[in-house]
Amino acid sequence: MSARSEALPAELLRTLRGIVGPAHCLVREGELFAYECDGLTLEPQRPLAVLLPSTTEEVAGIVRACRAHDVAFVPRGAGTGLSGGAQAVDRSVLIECSRVDRVLEVDAGNRLAVVQPGVVNADLSTAVASLGLFYAPDPSSQQACTIGGNVAENSGGPHTLKYGTTTNHVLALEMVLPDGETVRLGNRVGESIGYDLVGAVVGSEGTLGIVTEVTVRLSPIPAGVETMLAIFDDVVAACRAVGRVIRSGVVPAAMEIVDRRTIEAVEASVYAAGLPKDAGAVLIVELDGAPVGLPSQIDVIRTACEAEGCRAIERARDEAERKRFWRARKGAFGAMGRLAPDLYVHDAVVPRVHLPAILERVCEIADRHRLKLANVFHAGDGNLHPNICFDKRDPDELSRVMRAGREILEACTAVGGVITGEHGVGVEKRDFIHLVFSDEDLEPMFRLRAAFDPEGVCNPGKLIPTTRSCAESNPKARGYDAVPFE
Amino acid sequence: MSARSEALPAELLRTLRGIVGPAHCLVREGELFAYECDGLTLEPQRPLAVLLPSTTEEVAGIVRACRAHDVAFVPRGAGTGLSGGAQAVDRSVLIECSRVDRVLEVDAGNRLAVVQPGVVNADLSTAVASLGLFYAPDPSSQQACTIGGNVAENSGGPHTLKYGTTTNHVLALEMVLPDGETVRLGNRVGESIGYDLVGAVVGSEGTLGIVTEVTVRLSPIPAGVETMLAIFDDVVAACRAVGRVIRSGVVPAAMEIVDRRTIEAVEASVYAAGLPKDAGAVLIVELDGAPVGLPSQIDVIRTACEAEGCRAIERARDEAERKRFWRARKGAFGAMGRLAPDLYVHDAVVPRVHLPAILERVCEIADRHRLKLANVFHAGDGNLHPNICFDKRDPDELSRVMRAGREILEACTAVGGVITGEHGVGVEKRDFIHLVFSDEDLEPMFRLRAAFDPEGVCNPGKLIPTTRSCAESNPKARGYDAVPFE
């Protein structure tokens, strides 16, 4: 348990107000209410304050001031994260990045952009579209989430299959270390020199420092896009079709499966896409690239789906139809979310060959716990998203949701899978990390964290579970004390 | 300067012989001679001993024994590295990985292989070819170099343009830490959980521990390959053609330029490929993928080369012709190497737009220092390889080679480039790292290294330059003392 102060020391408040200006230092209850959690709503906690800096120097000043007063700090983007990474546990101060939101440079010749962390993901693609370029990582929240948050969580999206996750698109970073020093990692040509710390910082969930500038790779907008929708009687056959496509050597931009339970929810909602309600699953396949290369790939998809007995397969004839195909996928969270006050979007990855068996197991777990669960998933990546809708005000249901979640993760890791594909560990899965790593395997991670943040002031209580190395090597460290979650 | 013992302590020798057996513990002068350097031959240094372990447990035993006696250890693959990363500086023991050379598992369904570090790069592709798979990173030394060495140096090759370097193909690692603990990093599904330490270890040049097992991604062998050779009057036009191809959105598997000086050397050697000796440069472009998609890409290449005034452009009609096209590229080092006893293969990266100006500058530097220099380069990546042939027995010539090398790196970094693209920092470029990083930017790297190897026993004197953090945080640490190179 932390011994940190329950309130913001008055002297620190004065210093912080001096750094960002009183208007950008939120401390009143009414102002803080909106910052009690991010997309993981299970255990809200109010921050001591919310700071809205506008420059790297202000971020560094906040970090130095907080450290001097032994107050922890947590970086936050748009708060769309689903694992609690931006939650102010341990009586922390939030550093909110919405005001550091400029695109500093676009270099079309070298296909890169330098942006501040508060730039909204989709806005970057919009800003460079006229140059024929786009920013590839496309989390479902891309209309709201920020590049800084994407860097923290190493976000992916439906097009991860072809384009990879955020880490594949970050060339360089500027960051403020937990001691207030500002450093630059990586370089514009994307060759790692010395230790590749860019890779270690992407996905570190804000625990190694506060990223204040991101140099990202831009990709050429593909000249052609083809979207197909295949309807299957059962989800196992759809998974097998995905396996056939992968083995063919064709790499679609996306391969997404929506299961029967999700179809039912979507078709009963405003997202209805005209899908047959008796279908076992639909498979959405998107291909992109030079138009001349696409017809042969369409044939591969069609053959693979037909070989697995798909009931029907359609190819989008225009953008409107393409959007309709995607509606079931993109509306899944919304449709499920309307069925109950709360929605738990799970995230786990299994080797693709295990997808069919795991889906059956996940549904069995939910049924046994009497929960409403449906699956949409990045089938090409083996990345599952079981969604559970529930009411957290019902303690019994909440307890069943938590037990089911643990069983799902145990089932996935038992077949060689991992506990998160793109949502991060955060507070949500910190205590499940032993499903993937032994104490020995975690040791290098504790060493890295202690090397950057020996005093445990930078986003404490996230990513890895206990005090261990940090506390052992520095008696002042207590940021890593367990924060009760369940 | 190190205070380490000049000879192997007798008790340590007994222990090491007990671990690997006397036959696999080389200590006689005649046996050690072959291990005085790797591909960087400038400053040979004899190791105290060479150990040839055959299991992870033996590696861990060696590491623990060396550490107990404060003797440094250096991992070594095939010794083909070009930056001295496998050189036993600081009176070290070499841990040679040729006996840990098994392919432990091939999982075709999930497209991965688990290998020991001593597996030869090209042998892995041979082993999985019947499954329609290959291992993509293809350093020029791939017939000899090992996967473990590739991991240490984050090796690339001509096909880096499309496939990336080693780091893009490593999913998981087993490694022995400098304190003798064995840990596993990463996982088989390739999703980073917690801190991405796989990325930080790939390219760390054996300074964070000894890698004992590598889980690599395998790629499907492309169904079609097309190789083209374009002849230009001058190298600037060839560089511009590369820029046109990149801007078109086509991603060739490789785009390599061979300059006039290299053509002259190659055509005067056994590697003669029938290239016109008055050509300014040849550009080799390789495309791969589904055969149906290739003709339109061939048109893009042809149009780009013709728009930049290429003298002629050919498309390989068969494998024999394809090999002829590649001969000038692959024979470049050999042809240059025959002109003098020593060859210095440089390695630097510049943003592609600066390639033409940098090439002129590199040639001017060599001419001014009266050196024989020629350029072959991964033009698509902006990765230069200026090759200087010389005789190191001539102290004046050696001194001019070193001065020219420094000037080349300064010229590249002045336009935003970096000091190595694929050969690593090693001892060769350790003292040039300040051309890329400030003291502040190096600080996180010192912290990482100190966290893994506080006593400085693991491949000391490589990658980063001075004592700094390690020595400051641990008075026993002296492995990072400067080892004189120039």
C-alpha cells in the first residue's frame, strides 16, 4: 500500500499553477470527475489534479515538481484506453496531453511526420491525405484516441495484419524521463543505433517517462482497395478459411470475424447491416495494393472461403457497400454496449490454429457464468475480443464477469497465447502477467523499470505487478506496491 | 584502462574445462590465433580462452564462472561481423556458438522456427524450403553467419527494403543474463506484453547477455520473382530513379546501386558480369510477390528508370541471367578485396534524398586522402557501403583510411544520417556515437546496460563509449573503460 499523501501539497499546487497557468491546472471536484477512469470503468479513482501542459518544457517542469514532492504522475491521451493505463491510481496527478496537439512537420519525401502526443490518430491521416499518405495504425477509437496514447499502448487495429502495430510505425521519440531530463530516442532514418529503446518505450504504458514528440512513418495510400464479405454457417469454418488464406501467401490488409452472437446484437441495433441472423459467422476480408494485383487475390479469398463451405461471398461494388460490410464489425461494441450499462471488451491472442477451439471455450465460460458474451476478432492475427455486457452495480454479476475474464485468459495462455494483443496490461491485467511470464522472465522488466524510474513516481501500479527490484534497490520506491483491482 | 588479469586464472580454467570438457576449451596460442578478430581486422586481440558450449546450461555455467572470477566474456557466432562486436577486447573469454547449432522446431502452421544461435543463416532457409517458407534477413555473409550473430547485430541485407532487418523477424529469445540467470523474452504469437525487451536485445551486440535460443518468423517464399538491371550514365540519375520508384508506392524486394568505381573493379575480376565499363552506375531492382501483380510493377520500374535517362534496362529471362545481374553486387566486396591486402567495408545511412550529394562527397574524401574507394549500396534504404581497399602495414595509408572514415561518417550525420545501417557499432564506431547522440540521449542506454550488467563483464568496450553510469552506480564496474581503437 502506498504511503503517498491523500491531497496535493499546497506548495506543489502553487508550483504547478506557475508552470501551466491556473486555467490549465484542474483541482476542483467537478473538473476532476471526468478523469476518474479511462475506457476501463471498473474501479474509478479521482486524480489529485489534472495538468494540461502545452510544451515539452512544461511537461518537464511538472515532472520535476511532482518528483520533488514525491507525488506520482500519469500521462493521459484521450482516455480511450481499455486497460486502465491512463487511470490515476496511487493518488497521482494526471498529465493530460490534449494541448500538445500540433503536427510539427510532414516530410513527404522521406515519408514521415513529427507530431506532438496529443494529435488525434485519424486527424494525422486527414492532414497528410493530400500527399497520398496515411498513418497506418487504426485502432477502433481512431476518431478520438491520440498518437501519444497509441505509443503508450502500442495500439493496433483491424489493419494490423498487413501493417503491424504502432511500434512498426514509430521512428523516433522525444521523452521526459521520470527525473525531468528530456532525451531523444531513435532517428529519422529508422535504423536503430545502440540499444533500440524506441521499441522498449512503445507499449511501456507511460511507465518509463512522458513522451512529448513522436516521429512516425507515413505509408502511401494504396491505389486499390477491395472488401469482401463471406457468410458461414459456423465460426469454425470461417476460422479455417482464414488459415487457408494465410497459407496461400496472400496478405490481406484485414481479416475480421464477427460471430453469431455479435450478428444478433448488431442486427437488433441501429448498426444493422442486413446480415442473415441465422449465420454462424461473417468474415470480412480487405485487400489493398496496386489494382492490377487485386483480382488474383480476390480469387484466392473466394476459393478459400468456398473450400470451407461458405454460404455466400460478396465483393463490395462501391464505397457504400464497403461501409455496410464494415458496419457489423465497427458497430459491434456499440451494439453490445446498448444491451447493458457496462461493457467489458476483452483482448487476448492465441496462435491462429487454436482459434476455433478457443472460441467454443470462451462461449462455454460465459454461458456457465450466465453472462452475455459475443466475439469479434482480428482473425488474421489470432487476436480475440470477447465482449461481455453487464451491470457493475450488481455485485454478483460483476464477480461473475471477473471470474469469467480470468478463465478466458487462462484458456488462451494454456494454448500458448498471451493476455493482450493491443489493449495493454495497465491495471486490468497486471495481476495476470504471471500467466505469461515466470518470476525470472519478469526480472529484466523490473530492472528496466527501476533503471528509468527508481523512485516509482511514473505511472505507478501499471504493467508489472509488485515492488520487487525497484523497492529492493531503492527503499524510497513504493510506487510499485500492489493496487487492489479485483 | 582495465585492471583485469592478463591471464586466465588457473582455478577458472579448471572450472571451465569441467563445464564444456577439455576438448571444447581452447587456450593454446595456435588455437586462439583464429579468434583474434572478426571481420574488422584492424586491431587484433587474443582472447584468454575460447569456449565451445553445446547447451544453454553450459553457457550459463561459463557466465557464472567468469563472473565469479571477474573475467569478461564475449559471445561469438561465425565471426563475420564487420564492426568488431565479437572481438575479445579487455582480455576476455570468447563464448563461441558453433556447437549450439540445432533447429529445434519448425512450426509451419504458425510460420515460425525455434533455433539455437549457432544455426547458419542460409541453412535455416534451406531447412524450411520444402515447406514453402524462408527466413527473410539475408546479410551478404549469409552462407557463413549465424542467427545468433544476426540477432546481436540486427543484421539486414539487400532485401531489407521490403522485409526489414532481423528485429522484424524475431519473436522470442532465451538468454543467459550476465549474472547467469536464464530468462525468456517475447512469445510465439509476436505480441509484445510488458516491456518489449526482445527489440532492445536484438542489436545490443551481446552486451546484455548471451542469447541461447531464438524464435524467428518464417516468410512464405514468393511465388514470383523478377529481377531488372538498369544502366545509367551517372549515379545521380540512378538515385533519382530509386526516388521515383519509392514515390510510386511500389515496394521492390531490393533496389541496389553499384557505382562506376565498383563496376571497374568487378569487371577486372573473376566476378565480371559483362557490364559496360563506361557506365556511371547500375541499378538492380528485384520484385517479388504473386506473379500476376508483377508486370505492372515492372512497368513502374521501367518508366522510372527511363524518366531518369537510363541507357538500357533489362529484365532477367531466367535464373542464370538473374544471377548475372546480381554478380556485380555480390562480387563487389570480393573484387575490391583483391586489389589490396585489407578492405574496410563502411556502413552508414542517409535520408534517401541526400544520396547523390553524399556519394559525391564520399568520393571526394577518398580522392583527397589518396585512397581506392568504391560504392555499392542499398539505395532503397539510403544505406551506403563505401569500400576502401588498403594495406594496413603501411601506417600512413592506415592513418588516411581512418581519417577518411571519420569524415565520411561526419558527412552522413551532418545531413541527418546515422553511423551504421546494419553492421553495428561494435568497437569500430563506439567512439563515433556522439555524432548521433548527445550525452543526455545516451543516458537511457547507460541505464539499460547498467541494469543488465552492473559489473561490466558482458562484452565490455562495445556499443557505447565510456564508464559513466555503470561505473558511477557500481565502483566495481570497469568493463566500460575506453578501449583504444584509433
